[in-house]
Amino acid sequence: MSFTIAIQVSTEATYRVELSSKDAKAIGKDYVDPGEKWTDEAEMALQTAFESVEGEITELLIESLPKRMGIEVELKPLELKLDHDLNSISAEVNSVEVQQ
């Protein structure tokens, strides 16, 4: 008789990047309404720009998961293997927040 143990995990983390004014404007310029000033629209423009990369971030998170993890349970060394079915893995961006 054998047993298969499945351990479902969730992780929450925050990634940050600090942008110079020049880089921020270069990234967000296409998201500023015509006739509006960058200074008035900067936060919303940057939020929209970074929300547009949600799919890329999600893919990177899934790809970067460790495929194997060595653990010890009651002094018994074991190797946990990530399920190979990538459809069973979920990752998501919960929010994008811009601070000045």
C-alpha cells in the first residue's frame, strides 16, 4: 500500500521598484490623457502601465516555483515534487499601488 500526500501552499509577497522621474514618465507617458499634465496623471498612468504586465508577472511567478523541495518529516528526509500539470498552478497579482 502506498500514499500520496498533496500539500497546497499559498504565498503572498510584495515586489517594489523605485523609479526616477525620467523613467516613470517614459513608462507612463502613453497612459496620460491628451491635454492633461503628466504631474496630474502620473499615479494613474503608472498604475495602468504596471497593471498591463500582470500576465507576464504571473507567468514568471509560475516558472520560478521550485520544482523540488527537500524536507524532513519526523527525521525522514523526503523530496516534494511540484505537480507537472501547469494548469493546476495558480498565481495572481492582487493589486498595483503607486506611491509618490
